[in-house]
Amino acid sequence: LDVGAAPGTDVYAPVKGSVVAVSDLVVGGKRVDSRIDLRPSESPSVMVSVMNVRPDPSIAVGTPVLAASSKLGTAVDVASVEEQALAAHAPDGGNNVSISVYPSPGSLP
């Protein structure tokens, strides 16, 4: 899911849970900023990744987060590095925060 967001827009946790990873996000060989992986409290068999974010200094592995109230960081200018699919439909070059959900490692049979 890509959610249009101008660079500098505050980004909040989409789920209640905890931070399990904060890693570099590389696009076209350039470090854009970060990807923050969350493990939802109510669905620990999945991971929720939030990308195109500059992490808040308070965010680290193990940090508990609450949906819609825990600030993860701010949106970055990913459109300056790569053309965005949202560019034709949104201002700011289609800048966005991307949210993905996938099975947690080891949760598949």
C-alpha cells in the first residue's frame, strides 16, 4: 500500500506492536533512508514494513508502538531518486510512505 505523503510529513505506526528491525532503504543504488519492520501484537505471525521513512530518534529495535499514536519518523523525498507510480495522481512527485505486510520469518509451515 502506498500512501501519498509530502517529504517531512509525520509517519505513525499503523499497528500496535514492537519494532523488530530498522534497516537502510536503498533505491537505485542510493540510500534513501529507512525501512522499519513492526511485529503486530495481535498478529505476531506477520511483519508490517513501513518504508520511505526517516526514523524518529526514539525508534530502535524493541521499541513498543501504538497504532496511530506512536511516531515512527517522517516521510522522505523518494521521488528525487526514483519515479513514483503515484506521480500521475498526487502532488510532490508522488512521494509516499509504503506499507507492506508479509509472513514473519519462521511462521510458515
